[in-house]
Amino acid sequence: MPDHSESNRLTVEQPTRGADRNKSLANRADPATDDILLPSLDDGITLLDVDGSRGVPILQSLVLDHLLMHDGPAFWVDVNGHATTTTLAQIAPSQRLLNRIHVARGFTAYQHYGAVDELTTAVNKSIQRSTNTSQLGSQQASNRDGDSSPHTPSLIVAPAVDAQYRADDTLSDQHAETLQSRTLARLATYADGYDIPVLVTRSKQDEFTAPVATAADHHLECKQTRMGPRFVGDDFETLVYPVDDGAYYQTTFAYWRQLIEARATQVGVEPTTPSPATPTGGVGTGVTTEGETVSVAGNPLLDAWTAAGAGGQ
């Protein structure tokens, strides 16, 4: 077990460029939280590769951390259950944070592409609803970063961006590659048009997903170590995550919740106690694109955009 002098040397190398806001914020708050900061996301496409797992809590933690630091909603094009409400609710310090996440799910390659293609329509509807609510006096901007708006998107998330194009056996290899390329091009357009980060992951690192790496403006890797997760990026590197006296490390959901709660405290968001999990019950209903009413387990996120063919929930 390392002594205190040794653990003090095992500290997070503070980021520069886009993440320097994190450091200055921590310096104004509690210096003891410097060691649990997550890397911030710069404008443009960021490819997150997680070594050894699907990285669901890691991806979700980055999203929640970004929303705590910026105003505006996140738009999430989901596949394979990355946007599960159960895990998000376990990590999120407040239900209000989850209410800022709009999710659409694509269960086929065409549905996934449709959800990405119709994102501008979803954004416009969200802006209209948000501004109407704001005019009624029930929404106020926090201006956490002094730049973002509570009405316009602050983040787009597309985990496993290759998954549906890879798995759809109705597509030829060439057609699958073309559809994936069009999806990447649309995401790049949104990143430039809205001046926001687009966070993507890929299900595999191979020749098929080489274009994903090519399209990315930034590359962030999370490697699992015996001491905890280690982020490595262009300008950010996490060596260890100390807990308590710096001698112990954990990577459970409670750990990720600890990170997000620390961030929430820094930005003045008071954490709320989550309601008990209900494994077999639901907490509400949702409407599919076909108009079918379905039960929703866990804490529901906002309804997906429901353009024809978008594959939303």
C-alpha cells in the first residue's frame, strides 16, 4: 500500500486547452477535488475508446459532467442500451439533469441514420418548447460557462456509431460503409453548425471503423487499470483516482456517482436523493413513432424526436 508521500505524487496531470476550465473551477472550489476531475469535451467530434468494456458508466459520466458545466440539452442517438435510464439515474446527482437529455434509438441501420438525419428537426422543436417555457418564467439560464445557451444544444452523443451498420445483414458491405460515412458527415456538420462537442464511441476497432477515427477531431482513450480508469487524450491524462487517503480506488457505479456529485457541488447544483429502483415496475409511459404507448422503467428521459423513420422511443 503506498504511503501518503507516494500517493501525493500519483495525482491527476491537470489538462490544458479545453479542459483548463475544469482546473480553474476546482481551484475556486475545493482543491481536494482536483484529483477526481473528468476530461472536458472540446467542440468537434471526440472519439472515446474504452478498453476492456462497453464503457457505459464512463460514457454517461462524461455526458453528465458536460451538462453540469454547460447549459443546453444533450441529444443522444442510442443503440444497444447505452442510454439506459437505470444506470444514468444511478450516476446523476439530480433528476433535472436527466430531463435535459433527449434520446432517440435506432434499432436498424436506416433507423439510426434517420435519427441522425432528423436531429435538426428535433433541435428546432426543443428550442421552441424551451423558449416558450422560458417566456413563462419557469426556466432560467445558469450560464455556468458564461457562453452556452439553455435553449441550444450543448452536446450530441452517438455511442457505438458503427453498430447498426455493421450488424444489418440486409446491407451490402459497400452500402453499410456508405451509410456509416453519411452518418459521420452529418455529425460533423452538427458539430460545426452548433459549435458543440459530438461524443462518439465504436463497438470495435477494425477496418470498418477506421473512418470513425479519421472523422474525429479528438481522440480520448479510457484504459482500465488495477487502480481504476485512466483517461488519455491530446491534452489530458489521468494517472490515478484516489479515494479517501489516496490509497484505495474503486470503479463501481457509486464511484461514478461520486465524481458527478463532486462536480454538481462545484457548480451549485444540489444533489437530490434518487427514488428506490423498481426492477419490475415502471415509472411512466412513452410513445413510439408508431403511436404505441409503452411503459418506461427507471427514471424516464425526455421523449425522443419522432420524425418518420427516425427510430425514436
